[in-house]
Amino acid sequence: MSGPMRKNIGVIGLGIIGRGVTANLRQKGFQVFVWNRTPRPVPNFVGSPAELAEMCDYLQIFVSDDDALVQTVQQLSGALAPRHVVIAHSTVAPNSMRNAAKTVERRGARFVEAPFTGSKTAAEKGELVYYVAGTDAALKEARPILEASSKEIIEIGELGQATAIKIATNMITAASVQAAAEALGIVRALGLPLEKFLQAMRDNASHSATLAMKMPKMINRDFEPHFSIKHMLKDMQIANQLGLSHDLELGVTAAVRDRLVEQVQQDHGEEDYSAVARKYCGSTTPEEAESEAQNVEAHAGEFVLIPKPAASSADLKGPKPQQENDTAAIGEGTLATSPGEKAEEETQSRHRILSRLLRRSRQLLKRTTPSEEA
């Protein structure tokens, strides 16, 4: 190996994505050292971010939110030098990303913004898609490291813009899953066969890779985290803040955020964001759940999308693959459609409806058996 391949890489943050990326880097022959806020019994675990910077020229940051990114960069800053390339993968507010870049660049180091799409499975397979921004020199140096865990790298533009693109794509992903949960609720309430619904969706124009992955799991109440509720909620809060700051009414995003808030309030924040479906399947009996699982399993092959060949990571203008999205302050969105008293009245009405829905959800959860929650 030559060039950047010979230099050590430091990974900060060993969550779902950080672990997968670390494994892929090592498989590709990189020497990798790691740090996590909670110590882990893993190879090459060091004592602090500063120690990592002393040992490594390339630093990949996989922390979850704005505060964590700012704190991590501050911990690194004293040890940074012109030899360093810092690659930030967090999904945060664009201003937080730009502020992190300023801290790094004041030390003479280079900064690359690289949020990604893809969750647990994509990270494990090295099939993430990175949205990147930075100087040409920084991107050139970072590319071999990013290629080790990705199938495509898309250059976006100036610092902060890659993060904005990631937030925008997550808005669509979250809304799509919420709509699917509501549709499943209607299908079940009418007593329609769920396998027929999956079959109907297969060739529907609204079908997507996300729905192909999520809907069978939603029906089976399988909410193993690939991208958690708390992280998707953070992204929707950022989206709503951006909407407010630009006088945009983001009614769908605000409604999705509210559904995620409900799940966090019921202590489901660590589960996959598709757990919003619990609201619409809370009354499932064990017998119904088993029957539905058998039907979904029998028709699972019909519902899986056949992915198109992935574009080369070097082809930055190729078609963008569909893929599940993976990684703040709370934003206050509104669904009001007219100003003044009407807006206030509609907001109060939404609060009353939300309170009734929360009470209903708690009642359903109390009746849910332990086997259903497993």
C-alpha cells in the first residue's frame, strides 16, 4: 500500500455505523485505532481523542449530535496539526458542521464533511453512500478512506451543504415510513390480508428500498435498531428548525416528529425508527402476530426490491441509489395553514388530539403481552 493507505486511521464513536466502518477499514488493510465515550473492550482502544490524534493522521468522527461533534472537535483541537485530515460523519445542523470545520482549520488541519446514507447492514457490507464537502485537496486525501466503507461518494458543494442534503433525504425517509405505518393500520382495521397489501405495493409507484426493508419488519413488530428513533427524531428536529428559519411550513415533517416524540416518551428511543408502527398495531394478539408473520414470510420474496447496479464511487454524477438512511435542539413545528387566531386554534386542537392518542397508546401498551414486545 502507498500514500494515505500507509497512515493510521482513528475512528471516534463505536455505535452501529462506527463499528461497521472500523471492521471494513481493517479488512482493507488499514491500521485502525478507536475511541468511544463509553470504553469498549476492543482492539486498539485508546484513552482520549487527543491520544488518537497523536497516533493517527486521519480521524473519522461518528458521534450522534451537534453537542457531541463540537465537544469531540474541541477535545481533538489541541493535538491537531497540518498533517491531519478530520472527516466528520455526524448528521447535525449545517452551522454546527461549519463551526466544527473552523475549529479544525484554525489548527492548520483539513476538514471533510461526510454524512452518509445507509444503516447497519450497509456499514457492515461497506456499502454506505457518502455526501461530501470540503476542499479539493482534503477530498482527494480522504477518498481512499471513504472508499473502504462505501459504494458511492457524491460531492455536494460547500461545507454545510452536504449535511443539509442528508437532512432533506431523511425527511422523505421518515415520512415514507410513517405513511406506511398508517396504511398498515388501515389495512388491519378493515381486516384485509396483509400479504395482499405487500403484493399490491410491489409494483406500486410509491414502492422503495426503504419500504421493502421496513414494512415486513413493521408487520412482524421487529424493531431491532438499524437507525434509532432518537437519531431520526434529532434529524426531524433539525429539519423543522431549518424550516422555521426560512419561513417554510413543514407540516408533514412536524407530524412525523410528533410521532417519534411519542415513542421516545414511551421509552422506545433506542429502537428502530420504524417502531412508529407500534401505534397502529398495538392491539395485535399473539395468535394474530404469528399468523401475520407466517403470511409475510411466505410472500417476502415477492416484496424484495432487486437493486440496480451501484454506480462507481469515482462517478460522482451517476444515478443515486435508493437506500435506507442512518445518524440537537428541539424545533417547534406547526401544521397551521393560516395566520392569526386560526393557527393558534389549530395548534391547540393538535395538542388535544395528541394527548388523547398518547392515553390510547398507553392503554394498548398495558394490554400488550411480553411475547409481543420481545
